[in-house]
Amino acid sequence: MIRLLFSLVKLFCKIILITLTVVAVLALIAGLTFAVHKIEYSMNEDAWNNGICDCGGKFRFVNASSVKGAGTSYTYYFYSCNDCGNVIKMDFAMRGLN
């Protein structure tokens, strides 16, 4: 009887340990995904510079391109400077800012 109880407790502990490991790995993946998203957005904001090009001209939307593959789809947004023609590619649409 005690051996059976001991083996059940041991099995229960293994299940709890495996469950906690899976949850920790999923939380780590979610955290890394969020961090990458924040870095990409920050880089886009820096390039966007409130819609002002390095030359002092204003960016305007010129095109969007969609790339599909391996079950995912990405859309890139292209903005061009009115003065110098500099083109930037953004991962996010900068709506209402120009």
C-alpha cells in the first residue's frame, strides 16, 4: 500500500514538473516574441522620425508590398521623401502621421 502511494506521488511530481517546464518554455517564447516586436517597432519609429527625412523633407506613403510564404504573410510599407527621394521600408503602417 505504501509503495503504491509512493509511486503515485512520484508520478504526480513528474507530471507537475513537466507541466511547469512546458509553461516556462512557452512564457519564454512569448517574452522573446514581444521583445522582438518592440525592437522592430522602435526601429521603425526611429526611421520614421515623425515623418521628417534627414534632409528636412516630409515622407509620404508610396506603396505597400505583401510577401507570403510558409504559412505567414508580411506587409511592408514604403514611404518616400518629397525632397530628396529617400525611400524607407517600414514593417508597420504609420497611419495618420503624414
